[in-house]
Amino acid sequence: MKKLAIGCLIILVVGAAAAGGVAYWGYLKVRSTVSQFAELAKVPDIERSVRVQTPFTPPESGELTAKQVDQLLTIQGRVKDRLGNSFATMQRTYKSLADKKDATVTDVPALLSAYRDLAAAWLDAKRTQVDALNQAGISMSEYRWVRAQAYRSLGIPFVDVDFSRIAAQVQSSGKVTAEMPPVGVPMTSGPAATVKLLEPHRKQLEDYIPLVAFGL
């Protein structure tokens, strides 16, 4: 199934890193792309507009609440709607990366290249995300944890490029340090209560995976 194609990418990414470390994360390709969009500098300021800035401590059980699931779906839905036709571009970029039989960690800069072309729409979507977080009364760290936990619990692999972190690196040093993007390794079996909450929304969450890949 197509939704599992990205799993092959994750396996190759992890395998490449373990084998010798392709630790550069396509460093030169990333650097050449990053230098072309100063818009990244706006991301930290946008995220500082999130009212709840207190650190989020995940529960030991790893379970999501019904409220957290509803908040996740609402926030992702608002971001997708705000992107409009640009969401289709994200989908195509994600699909082309996921479908590559020989995908490696050095292919991830394709997401950054696509970001360059979608910068205005992406920044608008980021502001929408922040507004939705404020309306829900949650922090960015809680949102990211809930999002990751949802996909892991359903066994859906994903790649999450943290554009806000990249932005901070570009602002402070003018470059991106050599590191791999986080990979979401699915659980063999998520918390039963969480899976029960999420299962009715599986298709919707699968449709939203391109948002995760673009840090939304």
C-alpha cells in the first residue's frame, strides 16, 4: 500500500545512518537550498506567538485523550484548508519521495526545495497553525508529541522535518548543521485505548501525512 511506501524510506534512512553514516543529511544540497529563502527567519517569531510556552511532559502511559485527538484533527484540518491548492503540491512532493525505490537520507532536501517554492503559502499555514494552537490552548511541544504519538500508535511511519529548528540554525549561524531529520518509527502496538480513539480517523490522518513532512 502507498501509505507504507514511506516506511521503506525510513528503513533506508536509518540503515544508511547506521552503516556509515550518511550523517551529512545531504548537507551540501541543504545548504544550497536554505541560502535561497530568507523567509525561514520569520518562523521563530511566528512560533513565539504560541501563548502556551510551558514544557509538555508526556504521560507515562503514552495514551492520548479524546480531547487531544480532536485538537489534532482540528488543527491539521485548519492548516490543510488554509493551504488550499498548495496542499496538492505538498502531496506530490511527499509521494515522489515516498515512492522512490532507492530513496536515501540525501533525498530529504527535496522537501526543502519544495518549501522554497511554497514559502508564502507555508508561512501562512504556519500562522494558521499557531492560531489554532492558541484557540485549543496547547503548546507546540504538546501538539508535536500528540501528532507523533497518533501516527506511531496507528503504525503509520512518517518523516518530520522541523523547519522551525532549521530556521533557528540559519538565523544563528547562517547554515544548517549536519544532522538527520527525525523519523517516526511506528509502534508494533500502540496503547489500546489510543488506537481505539484513532482508528475511526485513520484515513484522515493518512491524508494529512504531507503536513507532517513539512513540519505542520
